[in-house]
Amino acid sequence: MQLTSLTSLLNNNKHHFHPVVKFDATTDKLLSFDFTSGNKELTNDILSDTNRFTTWVNEKLQEVNARYGIGGYKEQRTVYSISKVFDGDKPGEEPRRLHLGTDIWGKPHTAVMAPLDGIVHSFAFNNRFGDYGATIILSHLLNGVSFYTLYGHLSLNSIKNIQEGDRIEKGDVFGEFGIPSENGSWPPHLHFQIISNIGEWKGDYPGVCKFSEKEKWLANSPDPDIILQLNQFTSSV
């Protein structure tokens, strides 16, 4: 499946998608976060301490009374330097720093809903510091075209009573934001990613790639905002 074809298909159906998180554009605020090297506030001391990082996120949201923070697609992030998960396999190898999904930062246990009908493709507890933590991948068939959506940093309860092959209806609550002890040691948030061809991956799929390989990886993961449709409501931090 070519990215342009999937992107066009999603764009043509964007008015039919259900919100992935509850958001009322008339009353709720959405704050755009910057996790690149341009954000000088986020020092390594903050990023490497989950409690301090969580406090920073919460304070930023509270300052502008925002329900969520959002951002990250195609963002070259310094934050990943805190975890060996994103390092190269060999010394001196280029690390992974370019984000392939969109993050929605908010309160723990925030409900996550299916944007369209799907089936549980796979799930896992990716329990390494900086990893996804509890993760669910849904498979979808839209106008005869198959693709996948990935939901990372969920709670363990989200994967407690599901099975591969379970049917998830559009609008169903099937997960929730996890707390740091179950979401890879991050401030509570959702990593949402669209995947055209998932290959042999199950319960996991790279959400961050090497900058030198960005064309290949971005070609398989179109802009999540085609489904989320939230960026239009953002204000900057």
C-alpha cells in the first residue's frame, strides 16, 4: 500500500473518524509541546527524572488551563537521549531520534477510543525505561484497504482482558493513559501512530527512527492528525 494512497483514503474519510480522546473544541484548550533541542527549559536533569518531567508537563498544561498537550510528528527529539532503547546497536551508531507518531499528554487514566472499527492485531507490555509500556495495535479495513493504528503508553488494565482478534467498534473505549510504572516511565500520555505495512511486528513497532532513515519510516507512517484532527485547535507553549 503506497503512503499517498493511504493518506488520500484517510483524508477522504476524515469526517467519519471518532475522536481518539474526548475533546470539546468550544471549551477545551490544546497546548502544542516542543521536545526538540530548541526547548531550553527541558534539561537532561528534568528529562531523566520522570517525576520532574511529569511535573513540568502538568505545570505547562495548568498555566494555560489546557486539557491536553500535543505534538511530535516528524519531530527530531533530544528527549530520547535519556534511554538506551533509542541508541544504536553498535558504539558510535546513529541513534533514533525522529518521532513517527503524535503524542497526546494528559491525565492518567484518560480514556482512549477507537477512531474506526478495528480488530486487536496484537498487544504487549514493552517494559523498558523509555519504551511504550502497555501497547495495543489495531488492524483496520477501510474501503478494502488494510492499515494499523498503534496506541502506546497505556495502562496495564488496558491489556488485561483482551485477546488478539477481538473486535473493537468505532467509539469503543478500549484503553487508557498509563501511569509511569506501566507506560515506560513517561509522564502520562498516548503515543498514536498510523502504520501502513506492519510486516512481522506484533505488540510493538518503531515509533522513533534514525534521521538518516526518515524517508523510509515516514513513508510507512502518515501524519496521525489525519485521524486525530486536533492540531487545528492548538496554541503554542
